[in-house]
Amino acid sequence: MKLNPVCLSAGGIFESIESGPSGPEELAFKFALNTINRNRTLLPNTTLTYDIQRINVFDSFEASRKACEQLSLGVAAIFGPSHSSSANAVQSISNALGVPHIQTRWKHQVSDNRDSYYVSLYPDFSSLSRAILDLVHFFRWRMVTVVYDDSTGLIRLQELIKAPSRYNIRLKIRQLAADTKDAKPLLKEMKKAKEFHVIFDCSHEMAGWILKQALSMGMVTEYYHYIFTTLDLFALDMEPYRFSGVNMTGFRILNTESPQVSSIIEKWSMERLQAPPKPDSGLLDGFMTTDAALMYDAVHVVAVSIQQSPQITVSSLQCNRHKPWRFGGRFISLIKEASWDGLTGRILFNKTNGLRTDFDLDVISLKENGLEKIGTWDPPRGLNMSENHKSKVTNITDSLSNKSLRVSTILEEPYVMFKKSDKPLYGNDRFEGFCVDLLRELSGILGFRYEIRLVEDGRYGAFEESTGQWSGMVRELMDHKADLAVAPLTITYVREKVIDFSKPFMTLGISILYRKPNGTNPGVFSFLNPLSPDIWMYILLACLGVSCVLFVIARFSPYEWYNPHPCNPDSDVVENNFTLLNSFWFGVGALMRQGSELMPKALSTRIVGGIWWFFTLIIISSYTANLAAFLTVERMESPIDSADDLAKQTKILYGVVEDGATMTFFKVLKEASALGVQNIGGIFIVLAAGLVLSVFVAVGEVLYKSKQNAQIEKVPDANTRGRPFTPLSDI
């Protein structure tokens, strides 16, 4: 039969539960065909008819049989089914017989064959994955949890899963339990692990279930941020979550802001063509789902291709004969080249694989007024957030206004105390003190409400190494049992790593008060106080050691021996200035900063002298600086000079608050004393290294001189008697 101007039939294969109502895709298929037939502007001379076949879910054999039945009747295109196993069976038949196969669900088995008779209106999954990754970068997430309901989710999110190897992102992947709607065990694990940035890859039905269960578990608060990959987030009932403060972001391909699209959706709702929402699905009544909108656009794309293909006829095709439709190649080419602005925006196909790689997504976020558009995303340009959202400066007064905060505190006079009253008091009226007054003033300025709660374990908060957990108010802030802690809580480095502090409202320190004793005169040996006894002993031993090393190396090196009679160059008598006493005198002179008349000549002895001079420079400088402090500042004699003295005595009783900052201070306090090995011990290491180096240099000098003398001995002078010289011959 003629394609123009007579009737044209389209086949639809849809999956549904046996004896169940029609699904949204089937209803949208009928709705689109009826709309085209009523509105003759697109196909004025053609009437579209349809043949609809229903199959069970995942029944690929039944899908193949129904497709063959439709092809025998003569159809120009087959729409559906949705699930991959059934869709692949229909696609193989369409490719064999040359009939276009139109899909509206995502496909991961991409064919690069230009002759493939397949097109999909669902956005390319790799592009969607890049859109989610761009959102993660925009929100500056560094720790992300991905939750998926089936294995195809890992394929859809492959760009995000590759992110840790290319970006500074830590990724944790979790899977929802199969064949169950109970997500509470998984949510409980996420809450315990403090996973606040979560991406859910699931259907809109499962998304509704997850939100309900998260709400019952206290996970729908401002501390959490969820991204849903379903394109039907806009169709979910968000009324229970609008004022929770939760951060919820998603995508929408349905262009609801267009007047033309709004008119079509309104007709869809008025005619009640959409199947009623399933119980507990969370869908709003009358909303057109993304699958339905894509099916509506798919029918119109085929209609546009029909308009551009006159004189094309269809015929009955038999699956067992394998004789393809002779106009199929031309018709699928027209479909891949078609362009249409539909309910889901502009529609363009990749001519090679038939995928929809050019599309626009709206970025939507939950606000108090419901889901609002905050930006757009498209494959060429990427993420483009609206200026209001991108550059919005949060006003602290507006952000806290009318909010209810849970305040954790601890009883500590005069900061927080129970109010004395003859009448029973309730709520915040039970407390008084500086922190309570401060909280009341802040509430009046910023306009928030608050509820004061005493910390359960009665502790400020410290890290317990045995359990690896925090305690007290710090733990309640980390677990979000409290939004704020107002107490005399000291700011410490370890606490700042896990919680945030405001500017301190009071500055205090740790002090011990006692009666000042009368001053005492310095002792005869007070000059020894700047250095500890260990250091004095090490200096004496170093002086003796250096003297001995200098003596040995000077005897070893041939360059330290000289002729005492310069007028007689042939004299065999040589001398060495560095005797044992002279070597010791050299070391003492350098230590006293007086010097001596002894001057090293060899490189090895000069290394020893230079290292010893550097050593004495550091020692004398440290001693001089510390001596000035010891002699100019009056030393107070008291029974308690340090925390160690406080622990050793028993006359004075003392204590600290458990898990407080003072207790932590005494735990990590290092004993203060005069300059000891831990302060200037490094100079001794330098000294030892220098002595070892000088020994190696001295050995090198001996070897060099011996080799030089050996060469001289090979060519003796006939008039003189030469003898080999070694420095040890005169020792």
C-alpha cells in the first residue's frame, strides 16, 4: 500500500504485568498518534494507525514472536519494548528485515554500524555520566558515595567511576539489596559511616522509597546532599521534604517551561491518558513521566520522516524468508537525519550509532517552594549554573531565620547552671549563666529558635585512642545530634580537625598561683646552670676525643711533618708540632675562643680544626644566650617548678576535668629544663661526621704521598742515595 496519502501502520510492543493497566509509554504512543491524526499540519494526507502487542517483562521469545506478527501485517516502524533483553531480540529482527526500531530507554550495547536500523531517543548514557561528574566538581565534593540498584548502573556511571584516577575524589560504591524496597540497612550503614554526599542511580519508584525511609531515619537534613540520576525526579511528591533543609539535586529533560509543552502536558492530564500512579510510587497525579514524553517525541520524529519520504510503500514481511524491506535503508536514514523540537527539547541523532548525543538537561534542586531550575547542562558546553545560584552570597541572618537548632552544653559555673527557683522549670528556662545569655542574644539577632540539651555523657570531648572515637559534645556535633555547642569549650588543634569553631568569646590560660618566695643570691657554680650536666660531660669528652684524633691524624699525614733546619734541605730529621699536649691545647684554645699558635697544614687536620671551631661556635653561642637569661632573671625557688614536680609531691592536692583541654595539655606536656641533648644534640652528630671524614682524607693523603715517593724511587740520582720516606719511619 502507498505510504502517502493513505494509512500507515506503526507497531508498538510494550511490557506490562499480565492483566495490568496500560503503562505510560503505551498511553503516550496512542496519545501521540491521535494528536497527529487530529492535527493535520504535520501529515495532512496521511492517517496513522497502530498495532499494539503486550508481552511479559524480560520475555525475549515472546517479543520476537510479536515482532514477526507485526511485520507480517506491514508496519513502517516498531516502537519498544523497554527492557534490554526483549529490545535486543526485536532489534536483531529489525536489522535482518530492514525495518526501523525506535527505542526510548537507554542502551549500552552501542553499534557503530551505519546500516543499523536502530535509534534511541534516550540521552546518551556517557553524556549523562559526564553531567553528574560536572555536578560533583561544581559542588566540590571530595568524598562521594554511589548507590545503584542493578549492574547497569555501573555502566551508566562509568565516567564518575573513573574519576578517582584522574581527580582528587574518594569514591565509595554501594548496591541496593535486590528484589526488595527495604533500603534501611544500607542507609543505616551510610549514616554510621558519615556519608553525606550520595548519588542514587535508581528508578523513580525506588527513589521515592529511599526518600521516605531516609526521612524516618533522620537522614533528610541540611547535612545531606543527594543527587538522583532518574530524569523523573520532578514528578515525585516533594511535599514532605520541602522544609527539611535537605540538599537534593537532579536532572530534567522535559522542557516544562515551554508554553507549547505545558499545553500538551495539560491535555495529557485532562484526558486522563496516563495510568494512575502505582501505590507508594511517590508520583504526582497527572504528571507526564520522561518515558512517556520520549515516546510522544519518538512518534513525532517518525511522522516528520514520513513527511519527507513520499512514494515509499510498505509490504508484508516474513521472518522465515529473510527478505528485507527495500525502502528500509532510505527510511532509517531519514529518521537519523530528522530534527524536531519536542517535549524533551531538540532531537538530533548520531548518524553512525543512532544515539541521541545532543540534548539539553535542566539542573533542578529542592527549595522551600519545591523543585526549582538552577542551571542547564548540554554535551558541547557542559554545566552552566544560573547566576543567582553560582554567585549567591548567603546571608547568615536569612539562612538561620526561623530555624530550630539543637544546642548541646555542659554544666559549668558560671557559664551554664541550673536556675534556682521554687517553681518547676521546663525547657530552656531551666538554665542560666553566661553562655545562656549569649545564646539568647544571638537568637534575638539572627532570629533562630533553639533547644538546650545537656551532653549525655557529661564530657567536653576528647579522642579516645582505645576506641578510636570522640566523646562529649564533640561527638554529638560529629554525629549531628546537636547543631551547635555553646559552652566553655577550649579550641585545640585536634578538635579543630573534626569540628568548626566560632571566634572565641573569651580567652583563658592555664595558671598555677602560689606565694612568691624571697629572692636568693646566685651560687658559686651558677655559671654551670645554662647547660645540663650531660652536656658539660659531653663537651669535655668531645674535647679529649678531638685532641686524640687530631694527634693521630697529624702523625699520620705526611704534610704535618716539616724540616726544623730549612738551611739543610737534605736533613733526614723531621718534626711534628701536634704532640698530644699541643693537640689538647689547640682544642682548649678554640673552646675558650682564644685560639693558639698551632696551625694545621694538612687537609685532614684542617677538617678536624674547622669542625671543632664550628662546634665551639654553636656551644659558646648557646651558652652565652642562656647564661644571660639565667643571670638577669631572678630564679624563683618553689617546690613546684613543673608538672613533673606537681606529680611527685603529695602535700598539694590537684585535679583536672576529665576529657577536658587541661587534661589533654598535661598528657602531651613535655618536661622543660636547661639546654640538653634534645636541644643541641645535633651539633655532636656534626662533630662525629667531621672526624670520620678527616680520617678518610688522611688515609688518602698517605696513599697519594706513598705513590709519589715510589715513582721518585724508580729513577734514582746517580750522585745521591735516596731512600723511600714514610711518615711512620720517624715515629
